[in-house]
Amino acid sequence: MIYPETFEQKLHFDKIRIFLAEHCLSGMGKEWIDRMSFSGKVEQVTVWLGQTNEMMKIEADGLEMPVSFFIDVRGPLKRIRVDGLFMEESDLFDLRRSLGTIRDIVRFIKSKDEVDFPYLNALARDIMIYPAVIDKIDSILSKQGKIKDNASPELARLRREVLSLQQSVSRRMASILRQAQQDGLAEADVSVSIRDGRAVIPVPSSNKRKISGIVHDESATGKTSFIEPAAIVELNNEIREMIYAERREVARILTEVSSYIRPYLDELLYAYSFLGIIDFIRAKARFAARINAIIPDMGTDPSFHWIKAVHPLLFLHHKSQGKEVVPLSLQFTPDDRIVLISGPNAGGKSVCLQTVGLIQYMWQCGLPVPVTEGSHMGFFESLFLDLGDEQSIENDLSTYSSHLLNMKNFVRHANDRSLLLIDEFGTGTEPMLGGAIAEAVLEQLNKQGAYGVITTHYTNLKHYASQTDGIVNGAMQFDTHLLQPLFKLEVGAPGSSFAFEIARKTGLPESILMAAKDRLGEDHIHFDKHLREIIRDKRYWEQKRRTIREQERKLDVVSEKYEKELEQISRERKEILQKAKDEAARLLSGANKEIENTIRVIRETQAEKEKTKVARKALDHFKEELSSADVLNVDEQQRLAHKMEKIQNRKKKKKSRDDKALAPKVSIAEKEKKEIPATIAEGDMVKLQGQPVPGEVIEIRGKEALVAFGYLMTQVKITRLERVSHKAFKKEMRQDSSATKGLAERIREKKLNFKADIDVRGMRAEEAINLVVGHLDEAVLCGASKVKILHGKGTGILRQLIREQLNTIPFVRHFADEDLQFGGAGITVVDLE
């Protein structure tokens, strides 16, 4: 049920029909547009929308459906139902071309997969195009749409004779005209003319009696007469009779063809109905593209959820002016069935109501609707509208009486599958009484389970909606700073009319506004003020919530990205470590062999100077190769360095090339070993395992020792120290004094300026992690045992990513939250080895 009868005019659906007609190729499609109507049957609407959706896919894919000749020949086809009547030559030509288009469309549709295009395939399934009809027409019509000379033997004979007679007449007329010009009876520059289908000679009117023949015409001035010479009158008569015979033969041929077509009339008329439907569906698809409409999901119940819906006519109007339309997002559920919209005048309340009515009506007429993806359409059996003024002098109806009449029909016919659209509910009479009646009507409609969009300014209706299940308040937003509407619907809170603000903006004197406030009373003023504050605060927090959601979404993306990268890095790290171990083992094996070979050469050659020099050079070259590789582990490097040191010390002790040079003797290294005390004590010279720079033990602290490496003092475990002699200490210090001093100076400077705490709040995860890793490296270098990372609480994502990184650092012994009183989960305390 659609109420009232003027529903389409009030919502301007008639303009939608006009826009659709602009995309039609024929009157057949426009007839379907005129017949288009609202349907309460889900199955029917589903078929309409399915057909349109498939046509939209064809249009979107850039496929060319044949649309050459959408010509309506149903009138001539229906005329030849009567025996003896025939289709004219032009009608038959239109029939041939349009039948070809229908055939091509049917072939095009059937070439598509029926799984993807079920509705169009079903539409084309029963269309019969008889090739014999097309062949029959082709046998008598040329490509230009004219009857062929060979359409019949008689027609061919008649046209040959007519042509022969016309040629004979032309020769005779040319001869007569030349003779008349020679005799001075006709002008020299004239030629043969045609009047009433007959050949004539133009001569001056003064000479018309001098030429025997029939005068057929005169010029406008009367100075020239057109004469048919008597000598060719009979020939022209014969030609005219031949032409009449030709026409009779053409009529006979057309009658014969029409009789051939007559048995197929019903199938052909059905095919033209199909052509009209295709034209109509194509127009719907093109109009949908014009207003950015789609076909969203549809349910069989009235509940719906629209995302960014726009009024199609308003969209087209704004588009022509280069402006944007503020979209409408709205949701109806069984718990919130009626939205009561309030807000300032000219704020968009009526536009929201009309948008809901027009989009739902378009949907159930089988048209795509301008909403965005993710929307869900509902389905209603009846639509009711109360919009505008229906007063009538003839029916003695006032404005308010017309509204009451509408309310009576709504209450009588509305049910739980009805959509009510009521604008300015309760207006037209005394506000207190009108508001009370409106509240009672609203209560009854709510009991009947109806859905609806209602606009109002009445405060009592806003209170009733906020306290009643099934009804929800909605407000049109208003910019209180600029004093202008935002045309955006916010569901969940009532809106203010902003009457005083708008009146002040229009220039109404302040004294009048103050007087109005005094008359209204403080309670109402405060209520409206608080309502505005609620709307403002809600808009603020909505913006905050959107910002937080967007940040959370970005954090989730970054978190997922870093998790994948950490997994990849962990895998690569394991692979690199394994390769390094393999390479270290290979190099170590080669180093041991090289050293042993060098010792063997020296022994075998009994320390010959040249041989020893060659062996030494080979060993030095090998040492250079080893120094460029950083894959040897610490223990193996230490053993290798010790062996090379022994070789160098032996070389320095050799004084001659005799056999005694390689005799067993106590080496310098062994002597130094004897000089090294059994245990490490204060004042001992030591080396840190894996480090070439020696240091001095300053103090013993249990299992750890305070050692001075140049200008750097650090505390290390005694088990990691190796004793060296004073001579070795001085030697190493001389060799590495410059490098050690530079390194020690830099480390000393870092240690003096180092701060154990680091603040990464507000940073992106990648930046924060890089800073934390670098800071921990500096902490280890400076001998720090504890570091605090200030990352804040927030959503916990940054804290989680930093701790995942800490798990991968080998010198991190332990980490945990700071004490609650000093920051708790916002700070991570890291203990270093």
C-alpha cells in the first residue's frame, strides 16, 4: 500500500522517471519506465534488481551490447493481422533492422555464463527469432531498404520498360528543345524540366502558342510557360501507366511478404516486448552509474542499515554546481524502529525524511540506490507519507485537518512492515494540544510495531522518545560558532532548534530576545542550553573516538608488519650465525695447519735465513687474511694468537743458523708464565678474553675485579681475565698505545655523558626500537648494569614491541615493570649482564 496517491509527486519520483527516460533508445523502453511501480513482493523486486545488476556488470566491464536499431514496429505488425493489409516498404525495412538487433542481443546474452548472468539468460530464453522471416525480407529488399528489381519477374520487366520509355522520351525532348532554340522559340540556356511527373520545355509565354502541346505550369511572374510537346504526350502516358503497374506489383509483393510474416506475429510482438525491457534495464543501469548507485544486500524484514546514503536528485543538482552532498547514515532495528529527528529550521530534517522515502521507494521499484558498500536494505509492504500541506477548499480541509486525516489512515493501516514518513509532526494547531495528540498517535504507532522517520520541534515528543523503547531521538547537527547547520544526522540524542541563535543571527533586537527568554522561563532555557552542550560534547568525543580507532588500526598494521620482520630477522640471524660458525671452523682449521706447517719448515731447514724469511712472509700474509675475517669465536682466536706469539718469540731468540738454534730451550713465553702468579691479585697485568688491549687490576671484589684498560675502568668477572707478564704488558701497550688511547678516550667520554634512562614516548614503533637497541649497546660499553625505558602505557603496543625486541638481545639478563609508585607498566627496567 502506498499512501497518499500523490506519494511520487511529493517525493519527486516523477523526476527520476524523466532522468531514466533520457537514457532510453526507444519509446518501448519509455513505456516500461511509465509502467514501473512499487512492489511489495520480495521475489519480484529480486528479479528486477538481478536483471539491473547484470546489466551494470556488462556496462562496467566495457562490453558492447548491440544497440544499433531499437525501432518500434509493433504498430505495423498489429495492422497486418487483417488479411489483405500489408506493411509498407519503410516499415518492412525497420522490421528487418530491428529483428537483427534482437537476434544479436539474444546471442550476446546467451554467450554469457548462465551462472553469472542468470536473470538476463532467463529473460532471453523464450525469445524466438525466425531466420526465415529475415531471409524473406532480405530476398525483396536491398541494403538501402528499397524493393529489389528482381523481387519478381514482372517487376523486373516493368522497370526495364519504364527505363526504356524514359530514355526514349529524353532523346525526343532533347531534339524538340534544340529545334525550338534554333527557331528562337526557347532561350538558349534552358533545359528540360519535370512538372507533375511529366517532362516539359520552358518557353517564353509569348511563344507558347507557337509550340504544339499541353501547358502544365507557369512561372511565378508568368513570363515562362512549361509545355509538354504533343509528340511525346503518348509516350509520357505510357510511362505513367507503367509506373502504376509497377506500384501494383510492389503492393502485391509486400502483401505476399506480409502474409508470410502473419503466422509469426505473436512471437515477433513478444520479441519487441523483450527489446523494450532490455532498453528499460539498460536505462536503469546507466542512471545508476550517473548517481553512483549500487545494489547492496537485501533482507526480507524491514530492518536496514544505510551507510552514506545520498538523495539522488540533490546529488545531481549539487554535482552540476560542483558541490558535495552531506551523506546520511541510518539504521533501523526491531529495538529502534522509529527515529524522531529534531533540530534547527533549514537544517536538513525534511531532506533526511525525503531521502529515506525516495531511496526505499526506488529500491522496491527495482532501481539501484545511492548508498555505499556494506549497506543493507530492508523490505516494506507499505509506505505512508505526510509531507507538505494537503488543505482543500473543495473538501473543507484545513492544514491541521489534513494532517489528522493522514494520522487516521496511518493508525488504521500501519503494521510491523510499514514505513511512516511524517514531517513536522503535530504542527498546524495550538502547540500544547497538538503536541499531546501527536504524542498519543506516536504511542499507538509504536505499539503497532511500525517503522518510521518523523521530524518535529516539540519538546514533549523528544522526552517521550528518550523514555520509550522502539523510538530513538536524532538531531541535525548545528555549528554553534558559525551559527549554521551542518546537515548531518546524529542518532542517539535530541536536537535543539537553536531558535534564539538563529534569531540573533538574522538581526532580531536583543531586547526582544531577552523578553522572549523571560516569558519562556529559565527551566526551558536551561534545558535547551544543556541540550546544545550535550550535542557539542558528543560531537567532540565522536571525533576523538574516530581518531583513536584510526590510530589503533595503523598500530595493528605496524605491529603485524614488525612481527613479520622480527620473524624474518630471527631466521636470518640463525642462518648467519650458522654460516659464521662454519666459516670460523674452516678458518681455524686452516690457521692451525698454517702455523704447524711454518714450524715444521723452520725446523726442517734448521732456521736458514732465507727459508725462515719466506715462511714468515707466508705466515704474515695468512695473518692478514685472518684479520679481515670476523667470524672466529673468542676462544679460538685466543689460542691462535698465543701460538703466533710463541713463534715470534722463538724467532727473536735465534742468534745463529747452527743446529743449536732449534734445540729445546725455555721460551720467553714459558719464562713469562713462571713470572705470572698463580692467582690474580691487585696490581696484576691482565687481558680480557677476546680483547688485545691489556689492563691493570685495581681492586678485587669477590668473584669480580675492577680493571683499568688505559683510561677506561670497568668491573668484569675474574674468570674472563687472563694474566700477562709485565714485559708483554709493556710490549702490547707500545704497539696499541695510540689506538687504545683513542678508544679509551671515546669510551671515557661516553661513560661520563651516559644517562641510564631513555624516553621513547610518542615515537613510532620502528624509531623507538632502534633508539632502545642503540642505547643498550652504549650501556654495555659504559659498564651500566641497569637501564630504564620510559614508553608510557597507552594501548600497550609500544611496550609489547620493545619487550619482544629485548628478548632477542643476548646481554639482557632480565626486565620487568617499574614499581607502581614510580610509573608501573609505563616503564620497563632492564638488567644487563
